Amino acid sequence: MNAVTGVAGRRVLVAGAGVTGRSVAEALLAMGAHVTVTDAAAGRLTDLPAGAATLAGLTEPPAGTDLVVTSPGWPPTSPLLVAAAHAGIEVIGEVELAWRLSRTLDEPPVWLAVTGTDGKTTTVGMLESVLRAAGLDAVACGNVGLPVIDAVRTHKVLAVELSSYQLYWQSSMRAAAAAVLNIAEDHLEWHGSTAAYVEAKARIYTGAGLAVYNADDPESTRLAAGSPNRVGFTLAEPRPTQYGVAGGWLVHGDLRLAPAAEVRPAGPHNVANALAAAALARAAGVPAEAVRAGLLAFEPPAHRVELIAESGGVRWVNDSKATNTHAALGSLGAFEHVVWIAGGLLHGAPVDALVAEVVPRLRGVVLLGADQDAFAAALARHAPDVPVHRVPSGDDEPMISAVRAASAMAGHGDVVLLAPAAKSHDLFASYIHRGTAFTEAVRALLGAVAVPGAEPGQPG
């Protein structure tokens, strides 16, 4: 079954009853499919679209199943998906289904796709803002929150954020333009190896009309090398065909697009994200003036280099989304003098290179979470003179303790930066929960002295 038109009358199993699974079930029912939804948690199999059957905890597809559509969180090693593959049943993801659906529409939307280890959500947000500044009917969708299967039916241009999980399950997508922002080791527990993770990311370039690559990132550059039509972006002064930074401006050749100082959130990594967004938007025909207008209008999402408060010459910045060392390096590089709050679950990732790189910026470090020892050892090796405070593992309010310790270390001109370089699930439900805890602790400490316009942490 290679087209969505073949779904009518067929039996389709939807694996996962979260936001994506519910949207998939609704779309399939509208296409005339017989839909069954399964999930390990029976409690999630409620309030599904009318007409969808439910079966909790399936480990193999029901007899007669023609297609399995899986939610992105389900790894390929899941017993149900393994059983489906062994039975010769096609397994696809929501993105693949959305692409197939889009090809049946009278006016298929334009897909501008973004992946990378870090910066995806910020980049598609910037891209959406630039596209809308040009007057286009555009929306950010995919891993950013709105399922692609919903967006293809309602908008003309899609800024599609794609995780490696989503890319693993898609095969026929051919984006008008696609970008790999960067590659660093991540999600190995899902993919099984770095090579498999990178291979999944590389799928975004297959058949893309334009491959946008990071000329400062060797893996991004390598992955785009086979694309017949490609363009690079760099934080250095660009070559004639590249996007880059010259004279304080984001440029494409001789064309000035926007002042680098206007890019928000701050930091070189976000200037790179803005360049990628500009290249993708320009591929869709957006004029230069809309690039600047869109970047100026962009509202950065919460928990990503988010300025929470400023008091006594000290700025408090929430980058809880820096869940790996690559992201934390970009965040730390945005500030000259930092009291760094770090720690969490590293899942075996090394931190020595990160610590060695940022030593000149550190005024102090506060460690919390399960893998403090790895950070402490790296700091002892590379920054023995930097004061380090460790929040005890039994602390009932670890973020409150961390914020108080950071406040004692910070002086005028310093930034207290939550950039954990690790996952959050040892102490918090998510990076959002962790960032919200930081925000609340800072505002409690400072008596709710907040920056005008700074927004509280929000779910995402």
C-alpha cells in the first residue's frame, strides 16, 4: 500500500494513544480506514475519535491488519512493531502518513523540513515567523507539537521539525528544502548506535529540492554532500554562495538579511539557527525584508536561553532544554561570565570536552542530579580553581538549593545559567518541569523581580 488512497476499507493499527496517535486515528477514519488503537496504558485509550476500536497492550497485530502507523516514541525493537515486520505488515510513522496524504490533495503544501541534535524547535519557530512575515499561510509542526497529519490539511507551507525517531519511520517524504542543523551523539538508547542515529537524520535530505547544511558541522556537511542542490551556512564570513555573518549582519552573498545582534535567543548557536531558517525561507521565495521582519517578530520558546530575571547586575537564564553537552556548549558560549547550574542524567555521555572548552567563562558551578560525579571529576581536572557546590542527593528541594548556591557565587555582570547538559528524569518529570522549577526558585529568591516581557515557563 503505497498511497493513502489505498487506506479506505483497510484495517490499520495505530500504535500509541498520545497526541500523535489520536490525530492519526482521526485522519485514518476520515479516509475510510477501519482503525484500531493500542497503547500499553489502558487509561490512555479513552476519548479517542468515534469509530476507533481499542485494544490495550498488544504485542502483535490483530489478524487481518494491513498497516501499522506508530507514534514516534515507540522504538523499532518494540515487540508489536517487530511482530508486524516479521508478518510482512508495513510499519510507518505519522510523518510518512502525512506526506502520503499531502500528495493526494489538489494543492499539496510546501514542506520545509528541519532536523539536528539541537536547535530544531527554535529554528522552525524562526522559520514560521519569517514565512508569516512574508504573508504566507505557514505553521510550525511535527516534533514541535502540532502533528503533521493535522497541519497538511490546514496550511499551505509547513515548517516541519523532525526528530530522529520520526525520520526513522518515513521513507517517501521529499521536502522542498531540508536542513540538518548539527549532529552530536544522542538518543543511542533508542537507535542502538551512533551510525543508526546519523542514518535516520540523513533521511531528511533524500529527494529534497534543496539541502541546507551547516558548513561548520562536519557531519551535516558530509550528509549533504550527495545532494545535487545544496547551500551551506556558517558563522564565519561566507563563501559567495553561502549564508553567513559579515560586518555584524546575516548575509547571503552580498545581500544583507538581518543584524546578528537582533537574533533572539542570544548566542552563536541561535545565529546559526537563524541562518538556517533564512536559507529555508528563501528557498520558498521569501524576500530579504521578510527575513528581518520575521526574526524580529519571533518569540523564543520557553526553557531555551530564556531570560527569567535581572537583579543586582546578575541575569538569570533558563536553558533547561540544553539536555546534552552539545546544546550546553552553545548556551554557555553565549555569555562571558557564568555561574553554571548543571547535572542530571548523562546516559554515559562524556563531559570532559565541554568543561575544558568553557573553563574561561566559569565563575562558579552548582551541580545537582544523579551524575554529579562525572561533572565534578571533569571540573577537578580542568578547572580546579573554580568553586563548585554540590546539591546533596537527598535534598527535597534541589532546585531551590541550587539557585541559592548560585546566587551566593554570582556577582555584578555574571549570568546564572541553567544549562544542565543532561537529561532531567532523575529529579524532574521533564526538561519543562526542571525549567519551571528553576524559574519559580529564581523569582521566589528575588521577590518576583522579573524582566518586563519575560514569560513564565510554559508546557511544550
